[in-house]
Amino acid sequence: DTGVSQDPRHKITKRGQNVTFRCDPISEHNRLYWYRQTLGQGPEFLTYFQNEAQLEKSRLLSDRFSAERPKGSFSTLEIQRTEQGDSAMYLCASSASHSTRNTEAFFGQGTRLTVV
Amino acid sequence: SQQGEEDPQALSIQEGENATMNCSYKTSINNLQWYRQNSGRGLVHLILIRSNEREKHSGRLRVTLDTSKKSSSLLITASRAADTASYFCATDLLANQAGTALIFGKGTTLSVSS
């Protein structure tokens, strides 16, 4: 297993277009997280899954953002009608968490989105 | 939203000196983790301390947790130029059900010069 992988690494899109990112977590990790990070800031929580269930979604996340994790494996994050403010690094992480406690999260290298 | 807040925002030291970063958080937690991020790269886990622990060591890292003050500190001893990075604390909120998300602070940028 090579860790958490994200695709694509870079994406440039025109404002108003839809984009979709993919994250492949470490095998058998039951938790998967999506974060957004802008320059000089910490990762901002977007949403997370436990297996295939989306357990929490940030109140800051607009309706233009949607995430799925079919069959509890890979996950996709879609942004519809992109805006320039969506430009950021989108990070995915996974962890093998049990009961109510998180454990060490492993991060992918991120997808850098630029909206022009 | 940010649960944790690191202090200072930026820290510059010389090689060989110790670096101390602090993290304060707002609500009760299950555990607290520290991560490092080199410029333009993904985050790397450093250490996890549970809410019933007060201190933990890993190599040159020492983490303390004071749940009464809702604060944690990360000490890096004998710093090296390779320690130059941003450091983030992340908290796992106390939950009754399936657990909660891992929430990060804004980070401390550490610069170690040789």
C-alpha cells in the first residue's frame, strides 16, 4: 500500500465549471476526511466519512460541494459552479479509527485547485 | 471552523535551540494530535496524546496536555534546519456516537536557521 493518493494533483478550471476530485485512502481505513487549505492557514474541515456513511459536514460548506464514498472505499469531492474563492489545496486523509476515538490520520499530497 | 489555536503564529530560532509551540482549544476532547507540514506538502502525523494523559515523548518531541486549561504544548529539543515547517494541533472532540471530525488549528510556522 502506497498511502493516501489523490487525483489530480493540480486542476485549473474556469469559473462556473464543475470539478471532481478523487481520493483513494489506505486500504481498510474506515475513516476518510476532506479538508481545504489556503496559503498560511490550517486545514479547514469539510466533511468526513466512516465507511460509506457521511457523518459530518461543515456548516461552512455550501450546497455546491458534495462528497461521496460508495462502498466505503475511494471518495470523490465535487464542486459545482466553481468560484474564484474555491481556489485552494484540497486535502484528503484517512485513519483506522475505532469506536468514538480518532487515531493517527494519514494525508495525501492534495489537489491544488485554481479557478480562473 | 477552527477548534484549536496555536501560539505563536511564527517562531524563528537557531539550530540547537529548543522550540516550544502552544495550542489552546475550546471544548472537551478525546485526544489531541500534532502534525507537521513542509511547504507545499501533505501533513505528517507527529504524536497523539489522549485526554487522560499529561505528557508524552517521541524522540526529540515532548507533548504536554492540560485538560483543565484546555491547552497543549509541543517542545522540539535540539532543533535542526530540517525541523523548519508548519506545525498544527488537531483535536478530536468528545463525542457520544460515532466520533467526530479531526479539527485543526491555524498552525505555527517554525524556521530553524543554521
